[in-house]
Amino acid sequence: MRRTTLKTKFAGISAAALLAASLSAPASAAFISGSISFSDGLDTLGNIVSDLTTFDIGAPTIASGATGDFGGTAGVTATTDIDTIAPGGVIYSVGGFSFTLTSVSGITTNPIACAGGLCTDSKSFTMGGTVTGAGFDPTAFLGNFTANGTCQGAAGVCTGNQSGSWSSSIVALERPSDTPVPATLALIGLGLAGLGWTRRAKA
């Protein structure tokens, strides 16, 4: 009688663990799919763009080339500056979608080169983060950002007429912006192990 009671209790605990795991796991998700591009000028420049660590995004920023769930999204976009040293915060908001930057990597710099009194340079990097929108679960995104600068000058030094522009292209990855919580996986493991033990005990 005692053994039967123990098996019954353990089976109940196993079922409870599986239920808790299912409740804590993400529901069937509607992740965002598609791509979109943004472009604009830069308001604050140094010796043009290759020395910048924070990109002072001008206004208005234009969204274009939207596909998938972003389809039909175009026009003026709310933006904030992009900090490559401490990335964070919402960088674009358009058409009900918000793009939160969480990482910057793969920074590539082309230093100033001058010829005939005109100097140019560029800087690019990869962005990662989360895009959210009504009716969708938070979705991971990746994108590239490229800034180009021009100025009047010589020998790598600007003497006037600095100007800068930038563009970025973003792709939603159709997957969650985070990974499963380890505790959820542990609960699932405990539940499955317990159910397996009770079945063997009955055999």
C-alpha cells in the first residue's frame, strides 16, 4: 500500500512539473518576418565619420524597401542616436514596430583619404536587437549600418564642408529574442524522468 502511495505521489509531482514547464515555456509564437531599410544624414560630425563612436541621427529618417510583415511601412521614422560603445534603447519606430538595439559588432573603418581637395571616409558595423509590434511576439533582428563622410581638406584633415550620411538594412529573424530559461528545461527533464520511473515501476 505504501509503495503504491509513493508511486502515486511521484507521478503527481512529475505531472505538476510538466505542467509548470509548459506554463513557463513560450506559447506558440507569431514571430515577425521581413526586412526594412532606413537612411538619413548625420547632424554632428568629427573629422567626418570614421572617428565617431556615437552617430547623431538626423531627422527626418526615411524608411523604405519594406517586405514581409513590414510591408507597407514607409515614410518618416522616429529615431534616436546610435552608441557603438554602449548600445541600447529604441533606435527606430515606424508603422507600429519598434527596434531596440542590444549589440554592435564587426566594426569596420575606412580612414579618411583625400584627393584634389576632397576627402572621404566610412564606417560600418553589424547591429543586433529586438523588434516588437502589436500582434507579434518579440523577435530577434540583425542589420548592417554604414556611414559615409565627405569634406574639403587634404592629408587626412578636414578644413570645411563636412557632411555625413548613413543607411541601414534590417532583417527580422523569425525567432524569439531570447533563449529558453534553464529552469524551464530542468522542469521538463524532471517531469519526463518521473513519468518514466512510474511506468517502469508499474511494469
